[in-house]
Amino acid sequence: MTVIAAYLYRNGKREREIPIDKKVDCASDKSEFVWIGIANPDEEEMRTLQETYDLHPLAVEDALKADQLPKVDIYGDQLFVVARTAHLEGEKIEYGETAIFVGHSHIISVRHGSPRAHAELRGNLERAPTLLKHGVDYVLHAILDFITEGYLPMVEQLEDEVLAMERRAIDSFLNREEIGRIFTLRRELMRFQRILGPMAEVAGKFTRIDLPCIDPEAKPYFSDVLDHVRRVQSMVEDLREVLTSVFEFSSLLEGQRVGVVTRQLAAWAAILAVPTAIAGVYGMNFEHMPELKWLWGYPVTISVILVICTLLYMRFKKFGWL
């Protein structure tokens, strides 16, 4: 286990570092609390935290598995919250998990697979003791807000890629690799939507339901988290629609271009059929054929071919086939 930070806070200010295997007695008014942040713990170390802070065994088991959808569970006077982080690695969206144990005077965050540490968040909160002194529910809001804010840069990066793909589709045919990327992006966005739905439910519960350790005054802060999730949901849905439109538009353009080429080939085939037919007639080896010994036969034949081909060319040009 990597213990990122374990501190006692009093009236919004960091007091001292604490060991994770010894519980600290805190004041009953929530002005004192313990905030522990750990990453990728093993089973033995989670059992230590379980014994120290009386964590529910089912919650500890879920925190170790790190394969849960976002949720809020109530265990007596404690909360267990699971949130999912998301970030881009190459062309795919990779997911992590942050499990949060919330008690009256402690909050423990357990991170799995997320490259974004909470050091910056902790520093920002410590520089704003006005909120930090209200207790663990405001820290919980800050962590959830930090996670959901991390979705936006990733979605904006995908949005830039999709818009660039849309511009390329207008200018030229999409190649096989680009079409494959469209389907990959749609699949990734569908997976992301399956995370965003439960995340919205989690944020919604904090705004609608009375939960242990959460003061009514803190509910408006969680509505801000819900707004972030809904905004990202809307952007993801729009991106999926744009990807569908890009593919359909590319298919229509390709069909249109194929139709243009087909009409051009058909027009030139019709024009070339005229000299081919006439030459074919005079290429037959019959002994008695009219005009064979006619002095003006060759120039008249060539003239007829040129006139007919010119008329056909002008006609096709008028119809937009050439």
C-alpha cells in the first residue's frame, strides 16, 4: 500500500500526521477529523484500516476488488462511496476507481488505477480552511468534484478529434483506418455512458436523500457535482451523434462520388460506342457492300462519327454527366 497522506485536521487546518493503525479521538462537532488517502492497498493493509476505523467488511471487500460501478452504500452511521475515474491512454478510455469511506470523524479514500493523485486537491482545500473546517462531507464533495472535473478535458480532447474527422470526411474519402476509429470511439463512448449514468445517480442521492455524515447545508455543493456529470453526459451523447453523422455523411459522399464516376464512364462509353459501331460495320468482310468503292466514303464516315460524338458530348455535358 502507498499511504499518500494521513493527517488530523482541526478547524480547517492540518494538525499533524497520524498512523493508520491507531484511531484518533476527535471532537463530536465535526471540527476535527482524519483524512487518509491511500493507493492500491493489499488485503492485509485494508484489514488494518477496517479494524482501526470499524469499516464494514463488505465495503472493504468492494474497495479491494476495484471493479464496482459508482454507488453509495450505507453501513450504520458510515457511508461507502464508489466513484470511477476516467482518462485517455492512446486511443482508449481507461478507468480507475476511488472508494471512499466516510464516518463522522474520518474520511478514507482508496484509489485504484487513477493517474490523478489527490495532492493538488488536498492542497487547495488546506488553503481554504473555511470549507475544510465543516467536516468530512465537504471533503467528500471535493473528491467527487475533483473526479468529475477530470472527465471534461478527456471529452474535449475526443471532441477535437471527432470534429477533425468530420472535416476530413467532407474533403475526402475516409480510409479504412479512420472508419475503424469511428467505431472504436463509439464503442468507448458507450462504455463511458455506462459509467456516467451511475455517477449521476450517486451525485443525485447526495442532493435528494438524507444520508449519514452529510449535513443538509452541504447538499447544494453536491448539486454542482451532478451538474458536471450531466454536462459531460450531454457532450458524450452529442459526440456519439456526430460520429454517426460523420459515418453516414461519408457514406453518402462516397455514394455520390461513385455515382458521378459511373455517369462519366457511362457517358464516355456511349460516345465511344458510335465509332465502334460504325467501324464494326465496315470491318465486316462481305464481298458486296455499298460505298466500298465510293471516293468520299472515308471522309464522310469520319465526319459522321465526329458529328454524332460531338452532339452526344454536348448533350451529356448539358445534363452534368461530363
